Amino acid sequence: MGFYENKILPRVLDAACSTPSILKQREKVVPEARGRILEVGMGSAINLPFYDPDKVEMVWGLEPSEGMRRKAAPRLEQAPFPVEWIGLPGEEIPLDDDSADTVLLTFTLCTIPDFSRALEQMKRVLKPGGRLLFAEHGASPDPKLRKWQDRWNPLWKRLAGGCHINREVPRLIEEAGFAIEALDQMALPDAPPIAAYQYWGSAKEV
């Protein structure tokens, strides 16, 4: 990785993903995680304070960016449960089949290049009856705004570490073989319109 990706981008993403409205979105889903948890795209470990420690056995933190893992180090020192780093991308999850009770995705699916492969891997490691919890931004249902998302996406992706602003999150999850059991959506009032639309909820394997 270059200087921008390893030094500057982690700080930018940490700030962007820690706004009050984004933290509120995290708070809606993270406390539902339980057991042995795989957090895909753990980043700078922003989610750690939102876990319910009484429900958590341990967390695998999948994060390919060395800069983000370094940024997370002070937060991990405060974790009341074991956290084990996996320094690989979402397409390469080195866990056994049926090993996680929960898979957690928060503002991560937008950045994974081969999201189909990554979701297949998440489905593989999730135990029967386990849950996929997600809070993601994505494509707006407003046709006019969606056109602007499509136009801005190439530039946004280059500036924001591969982040796509126009992915259809519920459809991608369902096409990977999950059944969505709960889904809410809204546009955050304090976010840039092209990146404001949010989806959050839970899914299980079909």
C-alpha cells in the first residue's frame, strides 16, 4: 500500500465512519451479535463499544488494511472479550465451515471488490441457524438520486478506498443465499445525499 492508503485513508475513514448518525446505525445492530462473531471489515474497531459483552464469546476481526489495524490497537486494548485479527480480505476467510454464530457487516460491503465471493464465504462459515447482521449504505430508491450515485461512483471509489455508493445491498445479500428476516432503510439527514441511504437488519441462510 502507498502512503495515502496506509497513513491518510485510515484516519479519513475512521472519522467518516464515526459521525453521530453512523454511530447510531451501528448501535442498532451490533448489540444483537452473540457467540463466536466474525466481524468482516473491522476497520479501526469502531464497533467494539456497542457489543454486549454478556453475549460475546470472542470476535474474529477480518481487516486487510495494516493502517486500519494499527488505528484499532488502542480500542482493542479496552475490549472485554478476546479479539483475534485476520489480516485478509473478505473474499478469503480462513475459518472452518460452520464456525461463527454471527457474521457482522457494518459499512463494509461497499468496499469489497468481489462481494459475491465474500458473501459466499460468510455463508460458509456461519453456523446453521446463525445470523448475518448488517448496517450498510447503498443505492437510493429515488431514480434521480440513483443516477447521481452512478455518475459519482467512479470518483468516490478512488477517493474513499474502493467504497461504492450504488450497491443494492438487500438484493446482493439475498442473491448470496440468505433470507432477510428484518430490514429497515432510510436516508441519513446529515450525510451527503449520494452516500446517505442506509439499509440495516438481519438475515439467515436459506
